[in-house]
Amino acid sequence: MLLETRGLTASYGQFRALFGVDVTIAAGECVAIIGANGAGKSTLMRAITGILRNEPGMVLHKGEPIGALSPAAIMQRGIAMVPEGRRLFPSLSVEENLLIGGQMRKVAGPWSLEAVYDLFPILKERRRSPGTALSGGQQQMVAIGRALMSNPELLLCDEISLGLAPVVIRDIYAALPKIRAGGAAMVVVEQDIGKALSVADRVYCMMEGRVTLAAPAAAVTRAAIHAAYFGEAA
Ligand code: ATP
């Protein structure tokens, strides 16, 4: 298994946000994680990437526990995140933001500046613009490109459609199959269930810090999702 969580718990001080979460992600697979506001989706991403500490043995990468590693060390293992809110370096240009992603982990792979510009041609046009001069959708493309520049084996995308216009969301989602074609496994955290299911092989639904549904995306029913999302009987 590429990545696995086993009984993962995580807290913010006294506040417990995850209660025994078990998820698996196989190499090359695309997994959607859906759930309402506050369900714990971003917390799960932070625990996997080492931003939020967790007990030993709860997060395994290729069978090895990584819970004690720093975020930088976890990134070196080929796990990259597109964080919620994009978090670009605002004073740096598009190209500088992308190059920083490549500096953080230097390995051979399908992703280079040119490959990212092929994926999102608008970024090539705007390569000298500062991050702050971009639209929200363009900033999201830079955030995705920056993560790809480290040639990850696992790309974690946290709410990449949040706050964007439908036409922009469509463009960004159109890029996801091309990213998968490069071989990376992906986790797509989404509140937009339809979008998540359109790209995923499997789906997990979370509610109040627990996994309430785990199913193949093609087999899951609307009623089952409704029950898992809101905690009501299907
Ligand atoms: P969203 O769509 O709002 O990002 P989410 O499913 O990603 O939702 P999380 O952000 O993981 O949810 O939040 C899970 C719980 O942890 C929520 O109750 C939230 O209020 C709490 N929480 C999140 N971040 C913090 C923090 N930095 N300090 C304290 N509590 C937090």
C-alpha cells in the first residue's frame, strides 16, 4: 500500500478532531474524501503531511511509519500537498513559485516547468506576474503546479474548487486525469460531491472526525452518500 492510516487520531490541544480514521491509497489510485464543513478532511491531510503530529504507527508510507517525520521529510518521500487556500508566495512570480516546488524535492519524473505550462498554458503567459496579480483560478493552478514540480508519488489536493467559478473548476478538473497519467496517486478532498466522484476510483465520506462511508466511486449510491454525509438513515 502506498499510504495507509491505522486508527488515526489527531487533536488541536484538548479538541479531538479525528477518531480512529482508517484509509488506504494504492499506487496510482485516485481517492476522494468528501464531507461537510468541519468533518475533519483537512485535519486528515495535515496529519498525513506531518503538519499535525500523531502517534507512531498511525500513518504508514510504503509500510513504514512516518508519523514522527517532519513535513519536509515527508515531502522528500514523495507526498505533496496542494493546501486549502493555495498559500502562494505572494511577492514571487508564477515561475518562481513553481521553481520553489522543484527545489524542495529534486527527483526525475514527468513534471518540469514546461510540463506544468503544457498542463496550464495560461501560467506560461503569466509566468512573470506576481502571485497576487492572478485570479483565484490561476493561483490554484500555480499551487497545483508547484506541488507537481516535486514529482510526487502522492498528490493531496485540499478543496481545489473552493471559491472558484464553475468554468474555472471545470478547467482545473480537466487537468486531473492528465496528472494521473503522469503516474501519481491522488487524494481529492472536496465538498462538491459530483466533482469528487467524477475523478475518483474510490470515495471516503467523513463526518465529525470519523469515516462514515468507504466505497468504489462507481458503486456508491446517492442515498448512501446522503446518509454518510449527514448521519441520517439511508
Ligand atoms: P473544511 O471544509 O471547513 O475545511 P474539514 O472537513 O476540512 O472542513 P477540518 O478543517 O479538518 O474540517 O476541521 C475538523 C475540526 O477541527 C472542526 O471542528 C474544526 O473546527 C477543528 N479545527 C480545525 N482546525 C483547527 C485549529 N487550528 N484549531 C482548533 N480546531 C481546529
